[in-house]
Amino acid sequence: MLSGIPPLGVLTPPVIGRAAAVRQKRLQIAVEEPSGVARRGCPVRFAVPIPRGELRDPSRAALFDDEGTRLPLQTKATCFWPEGDVKWLLLEFTASLRPGAQRQYVLEYGTQVPPWDGDDGVTVTGRDGHLRVQAGNLWLSFVRGGAAWVDAIGVGRRLVTAQGLGVLGFLRYSRSSVRAPGRMTEEEEAKLPWEQTQPSDQVFAMKPRVTGLEVVERGPVQVTVRVDGVLAHRDLELPVRLYVRTYATGYIEITHTLTYAGYPSRDHVREYGIELQMASRTDAVATLSGDGKRMEYDAADAPALTQSSYERFAVTVRGREDAVCGARTDGWIDVYGGGLGVTAAVQHAWQNHPVRMSAASYGGRPALRIALFGGAPGGFLDLRYPQEGHTSASYRCGDRLGLVGRDAWGSARGLAKTHRLMLFVREGGASTYPELGPALDRPLLVRCSPAYVASTRAVGTVTPYDADKRLHGVREYVSLLLDYCLFLQSANALYGTVDYGDLPTSPKWTGPEAADAPLSVVMEGAEGWCNGQAIALPFVLHYLMGGHRRYWDFAEHSLRHSMDVDAEHLGAAGWLPGRFSRHDQLHWRRAGGPQHGPARAALCHYWLTGDLRTWDAISALADSLTGYRQPNQVMLDPEAGAAYHLLLLLWETTRDGQYLPPLAAAARAQRELVEAGLSLPDRPTRVPLQGGKPKWRESALGSPSGQLRTGLSGPWLSEGFADALVEYAELTGDQEVVRALVTIGAVGLASGELASRSPYTTSERLLSWLFACTGDRRYRDTLLEHRLKPLLGWDFTGSADAHGAYAPHDFRGRRGGFVGPSGRNSIIAHLTKAAAAPYALTPFAAPRVKSGDEGRRPRGRRSGRARG
């Protein structure tokens, strides 16, 4: 037995307690209008946490407005406690608010709350590849095998769009002179002469085809249809997936994802998007909007607004540039004629430039067209491999973006891009269209008291900023750190169809005129840009604990970028689309894995929003982890911690036993390695189990002491293994897991390894849990070193990683400044740590210990929430 490890009997491991099921509980919630525009029957889709044990059936919930009227409510459990109780309850309803107003609601849930039994505002009928969705007078039809994503849209007996022309997909592309790129290795394709990979002037149109239809959500508020299809031409097929959500109030929300399955050296996308063609021949008025100003044109004159960069749009009429130009589109277009109107909006349109919104007339039929990617004539989505003297401009944003580390990249095959659109169809009233652009940019969210969120422990043990007035300064401090990321995005113009939402992590002052230049971002291999395992999580937690709405918005941008772009891809190497990896500006890396993707933050996003695109991305990653979820073995390698943690979270999300990993056995194997003074293997190693115990002699290691690498300096701590064990211990109190964690802590404290740091993950959650479990203040003091020294400008080169990631620099690269080193950054690492340490240091509070004796037990609880 190693010394310094307290016996289990004197420990108080914090376990989340389970309450009895409630009969009828009331929760005050609020919805606030954030954009300064009126909302009329707008969708609200957001979740609230439920304490462990209180609610089993998600349908037993009711929503009341401030006058006591019960409203239609659609619910869904997006996460569960281990016993099957609802952990996160997704609420979906519609709301009308004045600009900037806030409205109060009451949510009731419990065994005696009857499910909604009123009329459904939206219904779906049909089968055998034909579906019809009805929302009041509005209806949509879908046909499998058809050439339109939505076959037709109508109001009552009137067709708004012609049959087969409801929502059309289009894509135009050109080919280079490269032949048979599929027979080349990536290295061979990357070395092709730049001139040979240039697109020709010939432009081809791809044909859309619907290959699958499925109703994935239905209720009194909305119906969601998943539409799968392809855009095809010759030997090239690009997958498309749409989620078409129709609300009872007439809004149609479309989530559109296109996957690039071409070859970067040959297949060059010119433009793609959607089009709606009106059914009747009539004169029509097209309204465009930019910089808050509306512009009306005759639709037959083909007006078009093109956002060509993050700071410029221009309007053309009949192909000639109009006098109107400006900085930023408002993101919407309206076409009205013959008593019918359609308004369409694109979320974050100017940020995802180049985008074009236009109107046209085909044989007297007005049409509305949105190019989700479409800029200047001759432009194309350039995804080629960079070469000396040549850079793929499509993912270089801004003149101030440095580029370093040209030694490794992968194919862009498998890159995805998701856009969110909103349509509103109306009958009568040329000027009655809603402000869809600003409304879609910042949708309505449900907010409940941060104190209530903390009390449920659904996001761990956290403390709301309003719990103590002394925490108000902490909120401002954390806000300052998070705002720095927002500042880097705007200072470096990190916008565009590929780059928007990327999270910069390496600020550096560069260039000959450094004293006068704005703060720039330099990419250093894969390290400069990393939307890693817990990167977006601080933004989410900061918002939930009382931070400003902008932090939630930024987290969403970052996560959506990661799920689309920071992924490994299709190709000869057998990569899976949607698997997370690092992303640098070169563009893809092979070295990615679960620890390099924001899986925990993405799942938290799904719990809060029920976002189906988020679930698709997470599912694709989970499918690659089959080796980690076998009940008769454990896998040990640098990926193991993140893989086991993700599988545990997936089990909580789905209650599907196939995801529950053998964490108790993995904890035992981890403990035995640590007791032998060893780290995890460098490569995936299968260790068979017998009675829950590792059979080392039947593994590739032969015995725990048969490892190639000795010492505790490996990824056993830095790659998230302890995070998975801590989360499991909080849920179950499993004694094997608790013993493993305490052993890891004691050995790591004695060896000094708990003070080691990683640019991706952190030991702070483990340190925090150990302090709560043992009361040993040495864990708290080590945690303080993790937190405070980078902020005070102290140099950690003696204990940093080999790259000196924690030697701090100021904005101009001088030592001893505020925050942020050269190359990689302690800002993002610090934020990751702040999210990962729930028990120690505000706003993630610790249990109070009265005396200073090391090893004394903290007073109090085995279950329930931590005291601040």
C-alpha cells in the first residue's frame, strides 16, 4: 500500500443525491427579447435542468403565461440521470414579445401534472415516401425521390410554390484538368502543380435528389422532417441533410448541411444554396435589407445583394451594380406578389460570407434565391492544399492572419457546412413580414435562476455569481477573459464560410510595424487553433451562472464550426465524417481524436437545445469508439480518458446501455498502473477483464511493469481520464473509482505531477474533487497555483510542457505582461480549467474546512450540492 492514501472509510466523496418524485412543482422561467425587434409567435426551444429523481415522464409538464393560461408545450428529455429520471427537459413553445421585453412563465411538472391534451397546432400525415405537414392554413409536402427538398408549399387551397418547386437545392461547380484524383495518395494530390488544379471556366449544374424522409419530432408546437439527399453530376455526389421544422405559428426553420465529398484538386464549388419559385405568374416586389435600411425593387429586374466580405455588400440590378452598397446585410429577403409573400432569412449571413440574396422572374413567376456560398463572378470555394507561394484564400480571413507550420495537413474531403434559415409565408399584406434576420441571429432562450441551475447539479457542482456579492467581481474577471476571445475574432476578421466560429488560441504581435499593428493571430501547426475537449464549456457555464447572453452565442458559433469543420473526413484512410480533430489553417490534421474535439461542450449544447445537427456530429464520433465500450476489456492509451468520458456522457444522454463503458474496471487498471509508477501506453492497448479485474498477462503489456514508458509524466492525467472517473464517482459513488482517484491524487501530489500542465486539458477538476473528498488543503493550494500564477505573469518554464506553453507574454510579446503566451496560450487553457474545477475556488465553490490540518475531513455531505 502506498503511503499518504487515506482509507476509504474517512473520505466523504461528493455524490449527487436523489430526491423523491414530485407530484406538482412550479418553476419560474423567463424569456427575454435580445435583438431589439418585435417577436410575433416566434419559436422558443431551450432546456431546463431537473433535480435527480424529481421527474420520470417528460410529458408531465405544463407551461403557464403570466396570466395563468396554459400554453401549448412540446417537451423532450435530452439527458437522463442514471436511474432514468429526466436530467434536462427541453421546452418548446412560441412567444410574442415587444423589442427588448422580458416575459415571465411558470413551468409545472410532476406525477400529477397532466400531459397536454389540447389541439395540436401542427400535424403530419402520409407514408410511403409522401409526407404532408399542416400548420393552420400553411402546409408543406415532401416526396422521396423528388428533385426538391420540399416538394411544395401552400396556404389553404392556394399554391405558394409550384408543385415540385417548393424548396429547390442548387449547386454549380467547375473541374480542373486533374484526372483520377481518387487513385492518388493525399501526398501525391497535395504536390500537384498549382496551375493544374485551377478550375476551368466551364460550369456544371448538379441535380438534387431526395433519398430519404423521416419524421423525427412531432407535437403540438412543431413537426420536424429530416430530408436526406444528394447533389449529383457525373461521378460526383455531395450529401445534403436538411431538418425542416414547421411551427404552428407559420415559421419554417431549415437546418441545411452540405458535405464536401469531392477532391480539392479537381472539384471546385462556385455557389450553392436554395431557391423558391412562386406558383402564379404575377408582378412582385422584392425587398432587400442592409445596414438597417430596406430597399425595394421589381423582382423582374433581378435585384441581388451580395455580401462579399465581412465589411462590404453591394446590390446589383439586372446584373449592373446599383448605387447602393454598405457594410453588412441584415440577412433577409422578401418577395411579395399576387397576395402571397415569402420572407427568408439566413442566420449570421454577413459573418458567413460570401452570401448572395436575390430575386428573379421565370416566365413571369417570381422566385427567391439564396446562395449560401456565392460571391463575385469567377469565385470558388478553394479547398486546395497550400503550397509554397500559394494559399487557399477561401479559408484565409484577413490580411493580419499569420501562417506557420506547413509540415502536415489532410484532405478537405468530408468538410461540412451547416446554415440555418427561416421562412415565413403569409397571405396578404405586402409590408407585414417579420424581422426574420435579427430574430434568427439571436433566437429566444429560456432562462431560469442561476441558483436553481446550480442546485440541480446538472452541470456539475457550480456556484452562481449572485450567491455572494463578493462573486460579482469574479464574474467581471471571467467576463474579461472570455471577452478577449471575442475581441480576437473581430480584431482578426475571423469570418467567412469556413472560418466563422473558429476559436483563436494563440495571440501574437507580429510584423515589422508591431508597435502600430492590431493584435494578430499566428497559427503554429495544430496548436494555434484548438476547439478542444472543454474549450467552449466555460462560455456555456458562465452564461448559465449569470453571465451575459453573448457568451452563449459565442459558444454556439464555436461548437457549430467544430462540428462542421474541425473533423476528420472521408478518404482512403477510412476517416469518418464528423470525427473531431484539431483544426489549423492548413486545414486538416490526421492526429485528431476525442480529446481534440469539444465533445463534452457539444453534448451540453445538445442537452440545452436538442440541436439535431449537434447530435449527428456526436453520433459520428461515437461510432468510432466501439473498442472502448466492450464489457470484457478496457482500452488504455492517450485517447482513453476522453473516449470513456464521451461514452459516459452518451449513456446519460440516451440511456442506451451500449454506451456505458466499464469505468470501474478502467479505474482499477488506472490505479494499478499508477501504483507501479507508470503512465498509459502510447498506443491503443487492449487489456482483457476477468471478474472486473485486469488480466495483464493476456494483454500486450504482459504486466503493469512491462510498459515501455515509465514515470508519471505521460497523458494519464492530462488527457481527461480523471475527468471521466470524477464524473462517474459523482453519479454513483463507486468505491473502486473513488479508490483509484484518491490513489492517483496521492501519487501525483507526492511526485509533483499534479502541478503539470497541458495546453488541451487540465487536472483542475481532479484537484477540486480531491479537496472536497479528503479536505487536504495541498490539493487546494496546487489548484491555486494552476489558477493564479498565469494571471500574475509568473514564468512556469520549470514545470511547463516541453514547448514552454505557460511562459506568459503581454500583447506585444514581452515577458511579464497580462495574459497569453506566444505560440499557444494560457488564456484558453485557463478558461478550460475554470470550467473544470467545480469544488474549489469561486465561482466553482469548495466545501468549507474549519481548521488548517492537512487531511482533515470536510464537514458535511455525502450527497446534495456543494456549499459555497
